[in-house]
Amino acid sequence: MEEERDFVVFTDDDGNDFELDILFYFEHENKEYAVLIDAEGEECDCEDEDCCHDTDVYIMQVVVNEADDTEEFISPADEDMEKLIEIVQAKFDEDDECGCGCGECGSECEHK
């Protein structure tokens, strides 16, 4: 059964739309954040431990507009980024139980 995914559409400086996939939300210092990746990024199917297929990961602060019932995604303050990166890295490390790097460890990990 495929898990329902949450996507957000952004517009770059040139007016081009692109989708980011929300991996997860987390809270830090009473603020909500989302971790996103490129929804149309290349799927890596190589079996090389030192895979060269990097995935860009974005950390965005989520600001809820309760009047409109909408979410706005904004860049976090520069001074918060180091701590936010540590939190996200710890979450990825926690999810990678067997050390394979797939990010899907647990009952569905094909590398176990």
C-alpha cells in the first residue's frame, strides 16, 4: 500500500513552478518546520554504498494563517539553521536503522 504524500508547489525567481514533497514536520522552539525534497528528483536505483545521487533537502518554517486556513512556507532565520540541520540529520540517522542509507528502514527496508 502506497503512503499518501503531501506536495507543495513553489515558484522560482524566473516564474517557473516546481513541486517539493514534504517528508515530515517537526517543532523547534515553538515553531513548526517542514523537511522537503524535490518531488521530481531522480530516483536512485544504484546499489553502490557510495552513491553519487544527491537529493536536495530543504528546511522551511511553516506559518499557519488561521483566517484563510492556509500554510505559508518561509526560509528559517540564518541563526537557526545550524540547529535545524542537526535536528533533521538526527531524524534521518534515527530512520536509517540498518545503515543502508535508504531512509526507509524498518519493516519495508529492502536492504535488511
